Amino acid sequence: MGRQRRGKRGSSPSDRSAITRLLRQARARRHPHDIPEAEVLLGYPRRGKLGLTQEETARLASVSRRWYGNLEAGKPGNYSTRFLDSVRRALDLSDLEWQTLLRLAQRLREEALDGQQEAEPNASTEEIPEALRAFVQRQTCVAYISDFRWDLLTYNEQAIRACPWMLHCSNVMEWVLTYPEARTQLIEWEHEWARPMVAQLRLHAEQWDTDTGMKNVIRRVCADPTAAALWRDPNLPAISHPDITRPRRLYLPRHGTRIFEADLLAMEPLGNPRLRLVALATREAAQ
């Protein structure tokens, strides 16, 4: 048989069938009970049913059913790395599967660029300068960068040790407001953490009112009844950024019942106000 033909850039029929096979198999073996956020994001309990539908996978990845379906079908498109990483998290892809997905998706991107085909709706196109990434990695305290939707873009090792949830949740706002573990770990969760953050979320919702990604964050937050009640509260504080005048208290993983205080500092890098550089310095609270 002759070799399959491929243009100067782009995918082949075998590439497209490979990505379809990879994602379908991953969906079929995934159990919703193994996904911490599934019940909140999918909106209903799942019992005894193995596998995810395309619609469920799309919701976990924070995109439309159509956009995820395009990827699984191997259609050319400008699929962002952040979106692909969300798919990896949702389907718990192995390292080999993840590398395969990245390679195949790159060929689909190349084909899309050649043909000027559609781009991911409201994809995060934020470019983080390498110097800024390196700065985050050098910090001795928790440090990360998110975009205006609170989607995590990069973080350091200290962040993973103090906030292991970052490995299974890619949005800071969603973790704080909807995850049961956050309500236990963050002391005085409602008044010190949730209410100020919901106030910030409402402000960003007005500022980026046409952004699909922001609307998806709000939809997932409001799927939780407690968070939805806070969203509707007319007496939320008028705050547009974290209060750095006093520390907040929390428990840290692997430290038992020891209480820590955290000084939270958030900054916007010059030249890109859509990014947030956040540093969290913790110390054990005085008894």
C-alpha cells in the first residue's frame, strides 16, 4: 500500500481516526464518581453508570458540546492548550495519551491555520512571557497566574503542595465557591472567602458580559445552591480585588488541625490587565 498523503501542514485521515479512538475509549472508561466536581458541573447525580457522554465531557472541559465534538471527530480547529488540558483532566488521560493528544491536536491546528478555519470560542489567548513564568517558579511562597475568568494558567511547586486541588480543578473561583473541601479548609468560608469572591465575580461578569467562558464559570458556580444564594445576595461587599489589609485563616493539607494565616497579594502585570499574578504567603497562626 502507498503512503498516506498529507499536505505541507495538517492532519491525515489516520490522525483523525486516532484522536477519535483515543477520546472515545477514554470517555468510555471514565466513571463520574471519580471526578470531584462532577455532581456540581453535570447538575445531577450519577449512580452506577460507567462512561461519560460528549455533552458531559464538554461541560467538564468548560466548552460547548459542538466544540468538544469537533475535537473528538478530528475536525481542524484552533484548539487551545488550556482546552486540551481540561479534556485531559476530565478524562484522566495517561501521560502517553496526553502526549498523543497534543501531537494530533497540533496537526489539526496547523490544518485550521492553513484553511483559516474556526477558532475555539472565547479561548484564552493570553501569552505569558517566559520571564513571568520563571518569576512564578522562583517564588518561595504559593504563586500562580490566572486570567480574568480565574482560569489557572501556570503555578509553582509550592502551589501544588499547599493547593493540590489545582491538579483536578483549573478554576480558582469554582474551587473556592463550589467544592466541599474548600468550605472545610478555608476558615470562616462564607464571610472571609466566599462573599468577597462572589462580589468580584459579579463585577467581572459585568465587565466581560459577552464572554462565553465567563458565562460558563458563572453557570457552574450557580449550579451549587449555596453559591447561587450568595450570587443573588443584594448586600455583597463592594470589592473589586482581594483585601490585603488582614490575613485570612485556613487549614493546609498534611498539617492536620494546625491553623495557618495567609497574606494574599494579587497584581496585574503591566501591559496585560487580563492576567492576575497571585502570591499567597502562609504562616502558622499564633495560638
